[in-house]
Amino acid sequence: MTKVSVIIPVYNAAGYLRECLDSILAQTMSDLEVVCVDDGSRDGSGDILREYAGRDGRVKTLWQ
């Protein structure tokens, strides 16, 4: 069971989304999930989220 959930609202955040996700995923806590809520981004944020979700099972993405 996950102990900590980090929720990241995403809207046109491609310019800094990788840095944000890399920082969170580099934490030493092992029981961590990252839930990204994309609110209709049009700048490539969705592609970045798909990439990270495919690479790391701790990243979950919700599309709105």
C-alpha cells in the first residue's frame, strides 16, 4: 500500500514538468505514487506524462 501520494496539477507545464517529475521521483521514500492530473494541456505536457508513466510505475496520469 502506498504511504504517500503526490498530486501534480498539470496545464501547459512542458517547460518545467520534467524537472518537477525528476525531483519527485528521486526522493528516497520507496512507498510513493505520483498522480498527475492533466487539465487539457496543449503544449506537449501529455507526451511527457505518457513517457514518464511508461518508464516508472509510480507515475499515474488522469486526463480531464
